[in-house]
Amino acid sequence: TIDVLNLPVEISISANGFERQQQLINSGAFQVFSLETKQRTMNTVVVSAGRRDQKIEEIPISIEIIKPSLIVNKGLTNLAQAVDQSPGVYVMDGQVSIRGGGGYAYGAGSRVMLLWNGIPMLSPDVGDAKWNAVPMEQASQIEVLKGASSVLYGSGALNGIIALNEREPGPEGIMQARVQSGLYTNPRRKSMQWWGEGKEQSFNPMFHLADVYYGKSLKNIGFTLGANGFYTEAYRQGEMEKRGRINGSFFYRPVKENARFKTGLSYNLQWQDAGVFVLWKNDSMGYQAMDNSLSRQRAIRFNIDPYFRIIDGKKGRHHVRSRYYLVTTGNEGNVVDASFAQMYYLDYQYQRKIRERSNITLGLTNSHNRIKSWVFGDHNSLNSAAYGQLELKSKKWDFTGGLRLEYCQLDTLIPDSQVEILGVNSPIYPIARAGIHYEPRKGTHLRGSLGQGIRFPSVAERFVSTSVGGVVIFKNPELRPETGIAGELGAKQVFIFGDWKAMADIAGFANYYSNMTEFTFGLYKPDSIATLQTTDPNAIDYFYKWVGFQAQNAEEAFIGGFEISLNSEGKIKDVELTSLLGYTYMNPISLNNDSIYRLSFSDPTTNMLKYRFNHMAKADVQATYKGVSLGISTRYNSFMKNIDAVFEDGILGQELLVGMAKYRAIYNKGVAVVDARLGYRINDAFKVNFIMDNLFNVEYVSRPGTVQPPRTLILQMQMTL
């Protein structure tokens, strides 16, 4: 009982796991108070799934969130390393695969769309993502959306989306900085080590990174500024890299209540000078490059993104986004020597609520690429689309349906988007999706989705003609688009124990791909080889100019499986605990039964797709107590059963990748890599971290011919003001 001397009085009643209730008491009469359980939600909002803010629980497709704190605390230096922490995601030589949707494509093309502020950011020429050019320090979070998402974002979102949106600065202002240095320790095998006493370099290679971010809003304007610098001596000899980046944004919004207008722009400029390592010298000297395969590359990446948003009198939201994106590739003498590629992008989007809970999205997109290249030739492409999505909501049910009409043409070729509909060739390719979400009770969410996807070939895949370390790449102007259908059934359950919240997710998925592009080894016309030096059939190297790899629509594939994940955040008593855990089982099989094609598999007795796994597991857990934090991160992949047979067998008795067959016979199990970190918060402004990547110094490859880093030690200082 509580003795009250004077009425009225306001009392507050709370209990662990229940919502707090406050009530004014005017009399001494007996009263009953009923407390409601706390809302079972993680309060996580995502943008990429519907081009608008949505709660993650209500999305009808799998999506993972990577927080900026994880990126900083692990000492990650580019976006590819960050997304590799997500369950079901694998990064192979800079190419991202979600649930087995991608293999190894020599750096050309991507089945995963990269978005910055809702705009695609794949290079106009190669069609790849420049992961180290993305200003992660400026982003609010990373969203990893799994499954075909071409209805809202078009070509490139065949396998999923990696989406980042810049954080909007507040009136209080914030400055964040990070400085770190790392050292590569000696590998397990002495033969792998190219540094040391009596060698070209006597000391262990190191790397250094510094980045800074500042953001603030002042009445009707706001701005952000950022910078990043990175230098590495590289654990692979000759792969030394240095790069610098500046980025920022500016916006204007009238100082009025319920301001209906906002305009601004963001920008990003990066310069890079890097060694390009393609294939090892042999299995005993994996950190050294094959003769004549190492090159240096200088590049510039620049984008500027003007936009404006306006809300009309009927509360319809109009949003215009635009981007100019420049990607150059060159050498030490000329930064544009190999390629000068430009993208001009414009998107108009209209959104409006229908009744109270439903929403409609309509939009038009136009993208024009202009490419001047010594490697690919000069090309122009046009990609236009109209799209729409309708979301109908009731108390427990959500229904989503979308349609996109896509047009794409390269130069004067037949439109890539051409499709036969009812016996008539149409230059417009239709793409559809549907999704459903059901919440039977608070904290329990069921979902299902079915969607189409398409990816048009990049200029590089069609027209690249080169030779690297004995590996010849042939052009194929006849390459056609890839298409796919992705289906998923899943469930989310939110758990709340006091101040600790967790979200468990399970999903079953089935993805079908047609015309899947793959660089296929074979015999091709020598007149398509830029490096052909002789037409004499008796010349000793004449035959080798006829054999190599060419991008072909070789695959029809099916990938089925399931995924389990658990994300959590919050406090258990005095310990702050966060986690990101996941396991993925995949069965990626080829439906191409051609016996000649199957001979290109290193194991032709199985129909498992090349460069894939059956099992993947990811785990990251961090506990913080009184300013001291301890984190453990683990990544596991099962054995990559199939690669290109030529990498094991060679050509006419000559090994293409020296020692690869022996290496795979020895390292024929899965690989688990463990990272650890220890941090101490000195005060509100400063924190120091000690990070040890590859704690047990495991030797492993991401794809044939590229051994990954040995144990790495990193010392880091963080500052927040």
C-alpha cells in the first residue's frame, strides 16, 4: 500500500516486460490497473524493400541489417567486408553472392544491386560495385535484401540488394573519426612468406586507415562532410594500394511547421592507385603473383546526386532523384587510359497513402550510359522503365503487388529487353512481384513472396578481350539477359526479455535462373583476341590463342534451401549484448545436362554449380560491461565442390594454376575463420580497440588462386564528439 495525504495525485506503475502506465487518482475508491505487454518490435526501419520507411517485421522478403557500430568495431575498410558479415552472403574477389546466386565472373557484372540513397551504383562499363568507394561512415545502416527485387530497382537486382542511405544530421551536430593501423603476421607455411630477413622486404606488411565524418543542421539547412584515406603494403606481393575519398551532402528545407519541400545534393569523389592480383605463382607461393599477371591500376570514381521532394495538397509525395556517375580506369601514366564510363540517371517517384494503412508507389526511371574504352570499345546504352507497387493493409494482413515495364538497348543492337508475348516480339520486358505478410499475434510475423528478376549483360561481359597470366578472355556480343524467379516462405518471432530484444527468423527459399551468364572455358575464334600476335598455325603459342574463357548463357539453374538467423540488441542486467547469427543451407544445382558442358566441372559426377557451397554460417557476438567490450566473429563455408576443371587439369598437360589440383586435394574440407576484438571506452568521446582477424591463422582461399590474409593485428582509436 501507498499512503497518500492529499488528492489528486498522479501515480506511475511499471513492471518488467510491460508498458509503463501513468494515471491521475482523484478519489480513494478501489481501482484496478491493467498493464499491457511491451510492443514486440525491434523498432528497426528499412527503406529498400518498398522505397519508403517500413518496419523490418512487415517486409514480405528476407532482409538483414548491419549497424555502423559493427563496421567500426571490426575495423572493416570497405563495404564488401561489411556485407560479408551477413548470413547467406559470400564475397568472392569483390563479387557478392546471396544464397548462392552468384559464382566467379572475373570481376564483370553483378547479380546484386548496390544502392546509395535509393539510386543504383553499379559501374557503367563493367557492371560491378566499387565497394571501397562507398562512404560507409556517412551511412545510417546497411540493408541486405535477399531475393529478386527488379520491380522497384530494375536490372542488377536479380539476386538481391545492398542498400545504404546517408544519415540526416541533427541540430546538435556530431563528429566521428577513426584511425587504425594493422599488421599482417607470418603465415603458417614459410613458403608463402615473401617478406623477412634477406628478402625484398624485411618487415611484415602493414596497412593504415583514417576516416572522419561531421554533420549538422541549422534551421533550414543541413550538411555533412566526410573524408577517408587508406594505404596498404598488402599481404600479396605487388598489390600495394593507396586511395583517398571526400564526400558530403547539403540540404535545404523551409523553416515552417509541416514543411512540404526539401532539396539537396550529395557527392563523393575517390582516387585510387592499386596493384591488381589475379592468380598465384603456385600453391606454395600463394602470396606471389603468376608471372606477367600483376598490373597496376589507377582510377577515379565520382558521383553527384541532386534531388528534391515535395508533398502536394493531397499528401502525395513527389520525389525526384538524379545522379551523374563517372568511373575511369587507367594506369600510372593516364588515369583514363583503359576506360571512361559515365552514367546519367533520373528517377521520378510518386507515393500516396490510400485510406489510412495502404500505400501506392508509381515511378519512371531513365538511365543513359556512355562508355569510351580501349578495352571494350565505345558504346552507348539506354535503360528506361515505368514501375508501380500497391500495398494493401488490414489489421493483421499486408498484401503487396508490383509491376515494372523495362526497356534496355545497347548501341543499335536488338533491345536486351525484347521478349515474345503471345507470339509478338515486344521491346518492353514485364517484371512482376507479389508478397504477403500476416501477424497472427503481437511479435509473430509470417510472410511469403514471389518475384521475377532480370539482369542485362554489362559492356565488359560482351566486349572484353584480353589475356592475363595465360588466361585468355574472349568477347561475346551475342550475350543475352539473365532472368529469374525467386520464391520464399518465412517467419519472424520477436522476443523481449527486459531491456534485451531478439528477433529470430527462418526462411525457405527457391530460386530459378534462366540464361545464367558464366565464363565458360572452350575453343573460340582467335580473331576476337586482342592479344593475338601471329596467324601462323605452326607458331609454338598459336593454339593457346584459341582457348580460354568467354561469357556465355550456359546455365539453367535451381537453388533451393533454408536460412535461420537470430539478431539481438539490448541489456541483460549490466551487460550490453548484441548479436548477428545465421546459418544457410543451399542446394545450387545446374539444370544444364549437356555432357560437353559438364566436362567443364572439376567434378562432373555432381550437378552442383561452380564456385558455390552447401553450407554457410555466420556469427558475431559482442558483450559490453562498464566500458569494456569483447567481441567474437566467426564465418564458416563448406568445401567448394566444383570449380572450372581447367584450373585443376590444365591445358594439354600444362598447368594453368600451378598446384591447384594438389591444393584442393589437401584443403578439401570446409573452413572456419574466427576474429576477435577487445575494446575499452576511455570516456564519452574516445574508445580504443584491439582487433585480431583470422585468430587461428587459417590458410584458405576465396576462389582458386587467391589465398586470403593470414592473422592480422589491428590497433584502432575511435572518437565521437
